[in-house]
Amino acid sequence: MSMTLQKRLAAEIKKCGRGRIWLDPNEANEISMANSRFNIRKLIKDGLIIRKAVKMHSRSRVRKNLEAKRKGRHTGIGKRRGTREARMPTKVLWMRRQRVLRRLLRKYRQQKKIDKHIYHYFYRHAKGNAYKNKRVLVEAIHKMKAEKMKAKALAEQQEA
């Protein structure tokens, strides 16, 4: 009892491929009797012929793996394809650090926390790789400002 005709017609009516058409195996006799689009439409309405849902491509395993990667799993030496430099270039790290430090210096200069001479001193030192991060730079600025204030106080005492 071949039902290729019914499957082909149903596929055209439902606008999908033949693989997505489901013909009720219990009603094979009734379906094989249908030989026109009109009859096929009636069977579709009755639910004897159904267009199956699109198969799902699950991302659950991918999500699980990414969650593990966030915890640091599956990132050993054997999983790495590029050199350290290719994976995270030192130049990019350097540019990030310079931008952070220079942004801080500009902000401090604009807020009048440091004058242009101190700004220039620290700008040059930052370029010379003297400060490994923002915290170290802020500490250095506070230290220098404290020294300047101390020197100023001593100078005033000398004058008095």
C-alpha cells in the first residue's frame, strides 16, 4: 500500500519537504484512498496527516561546557591552539593599561588634583612602565603630593 502520492501532495499543500510529513499508520487504508488535493486537505484537517515540527538542534551541551569553561575546566595546555601571544597579545594588554593610566591622569589634571608638571612626570613614568596598574599609580601620586606638601611646609617654616 504505497502512499507516495499522498505524501507528495501533503508536502506541497503544507509547503514543506516529504520527510516532515507524518501519515497516521493506523489510518493507512483511509489515507491511501485519498487521491486528490481536496481529499488530502480534509485528512490534514482531521489530523490524519501532520506536518512534523522542525528537529531541534539543542545547545544544552554547549551551555554546560561553557559553564565549565568559566570555572576554568577544559583550558589546559592540551586545549590551546595558539601561542600565548596569539591568544592574548601583550601589546593589547599594554594598550589597555596605558589607556587606563592616562585616563586617570587626565581626570586628576582636569579636577585640579595634580598640576601640569606632576601630570607630565607621571605620564612619562607610565610610558616607561613604572606602574603596573591603576592602584600603584594612585599610591605614587598620593605619595608625591604628600612629599610636596611636606616640602612646602618646611619652606614656609624656613621663611618664618
